[in-house]
Amino acid sequence: MRVGVWVLAVVLLGAAAICVRLGFWQLSRLREKRVANVALAEAMAQPARAFEWEAPPESQVGRRLEAHGHYDERVQILLGPRTRDGSPGVHVVTPLVIGPNRALLVDRGWLYAGDATWARPQDHPEPGERTVVGIAEPIGSGGDWVVVEREDGGTRLLATRRLDRGLKSHLSYAFAPVVLRQLPAPDLPAKPARAAPRPGNESMHLGYAVQWFLFATILVGGPLVVVASRRHRTPRRPEDSSPWSRERPHS
């Protein structure tokens, strides 16, 4: 019986330790989210600086950048599924040609797609020279990245879930290791729908941290409360060894 109690105590303490660790992890995520939100607010408040092809990606990610060129609308990258106000759709990413054999991928925003995979961005062309202002985001590489290709009315559509540097095998020119998420502006067309990046939800991580710490408190404090309440309700037995606890037989 005593062995079982000790095993249960060890299990509960181990579970509580895990909950405490998860709580501190959520607090660290909260700090990271706050730093990212501050950086985003600063980037949105500052004037856009010119995109530099030779600059390292880490010096431009999260910055408000400006690039000049023309869209190569012969190829469109569709990132799905992406929902907007409960409707299925995709994000349209179009190469912005900025020099000989060089392009910067631009996320032009959300477009409705009934199957959340295929849309017709060619119905919303933006010809001619363009000045694009947006927030630079990194392009990853590796992993379980898959792209499906089809042709629609002379336009090559590349459907995928995320951008990857492996796209270079599908394009005829080099592209920068960052994607420019275009910001909304009065002179831009309504479709695709541009949207400014939203600050991360800080309260979510704080709430999760409180929950994990509460779980740890329950795991440790709950059994102690139960044991204390049982001891308080259990009546005391008379001591058998007391000379007053039993009558002496009459001689």
C-alpha cells in the first residue's frame, strides 16, 4: 500500500513539473510575441526603404520595403488554403521582375477559391511598371514541400501550401530569399485583397501559461487537501495500551 502511494506521488510530481515547464515555455513565447509585435509596429510606422538584392535576408525580414519592376503574370503561385471572413481562398504570389534574370516574389493578397486551391488571378491583371510597398517575410526551404502545376488560359498556376526556395526549379529566373507581402493602398485594385499583417495574439500565451500553472497547483495541492480532509474527519480510537481504556476483571 505504501509503495503504491509513493508511486502515485512520484507520478503526480512529475506531471506537475511538466505543467510548470509548459507554463514557462508559454511565457517565453509571450516575450517573443511581444518583441515581434513591437518590431512590426516600428516597421509599419517607418518609411519604406529600397529593397536591396545583395543585402542578407535577415537584414530585410520584418522591414517595410519598396521595390520597382513589372509583374511576370505568365506564372502565378497560389498559396492555399487561406480563409478570409470564413470564405475559402488562396494568396496570390506573383514574380516582380526587378532586373535581368532577377525577380522578387510579391504576395498580392487573398483571392476567392471555392476549393481553396485554384483561382484565376489572370482575371485581375496589373500590367506595366509597378512600385510595390510591403513587409518582407522569409522564404523557407526543405521539408515536405509539394507544388502542383496546371495551365489555365496561357497562365502557369503553381499551387502549394507555402513558399519554398525549391520554386527555383519552376521559374526561369532567380528570385530573392524573401517575399514581399504587399500592404494595402488607395490606388491598388480591390482584388486580390491586400491586408496588413496583424499583431500576434499576446493574451493567448498568457492564458495558456496560467492554465498550466493552475494544473500544476491542482496536481500537487489536490491530493494534500484530500489527505488533510480525511484525517480531519476520521475519529480517534482509544489507545489500547492505556490502563483506563478497559475495565479490570473483578476477582
